[in-house]
Amino acid sequence: MTERSPFDLDALVRRTRTGPCFICEMLAGNAAFAHHTIVETNEHIAFLGKYPTQPGYALVCPKAHLEDLTADLDEPAYLRLQTMVHRLSRALRQVFDAERIYVLSLGSQQGNSHLHFHVVPLPRNIPYEQQQYHVLMAEHGVLALPDSEMSEMARTIARAYQDLSV
């Protein structure tokens, strides 16, 4: 398993519950909320997570601040969003030779309310007891990847994404 560094999850929870929407701030260009973009369209964006638990840990979301999957998206809009999730999943599988791609929609009205999907490659040969939620949980630490490595990772995933047929 990839080496992880301790992470202050309580501080992150406080920021997400009391601070501005990190996705909207990122899209507005606020440097304090910068992430490494993988792909962006008029409607959606995919980017690397700032506190990854696995290499390639990405998020996909609508650019508009939508909060509820069923109330804020009609079926065609949902399918367009899922098209990006699926294509990104294919790119991540290719780049990281993943055993499986985990896809979760997290957040709530109480914090991280902007609709988003976590798309995470599961490396091969991870023992079963370290898979599932365990491999995703920041409570077990996060990867301390240098900015240069994150930038290169985003570019590599972007190239794989662009090379895939829709």
C-alpha cells in the first residue's frame, strides 16, 4: 500500500462546515482552493483531490453549484455528468492499472454541499482488509505528494482521458 502521512480530519471537517464551497472557490480562481485540473468542459470539471489517499484520487462535479442529484439534475444532465465520471474511470484504470475504480458521491447539506463524485483507482494486490472504505479514509492518512508530481499526474490522466473515445 502507498505510504500515507497523518491528516487532521477534524480541521478539514470544520473548514467544510463553516467555510465557503471549495469547488466554487476553486472555479473562481481562489489560490487557497487550487486543485490540479484533469479536464474541464463548459458544464463539468474533473480534478485531483487535494488530500488523496491513493494516487489518481479525483473528483468530478458540475461547475454550477448544484447540491442535490435528483432535485437539481434532470436525467440528461445526470447522464452527461456520469459520462465524464465513466470516461475518467477508464482513464484512471489505464494510467494506474487499477483492479477496480471506486465511485462515490459524498457531501451533504451540512458540509461539502456542492454535488461531486469521488473517482478513485484501487491498486492491484492491496489486501482485502485494506480495500473498500479503508483505502479511501483520510483517517488512515493521506499521500503527501509534491506539487510537481500532482501536476504531472493530472497531465498524464488528462492525456489518457483525451485519447479515449467517448
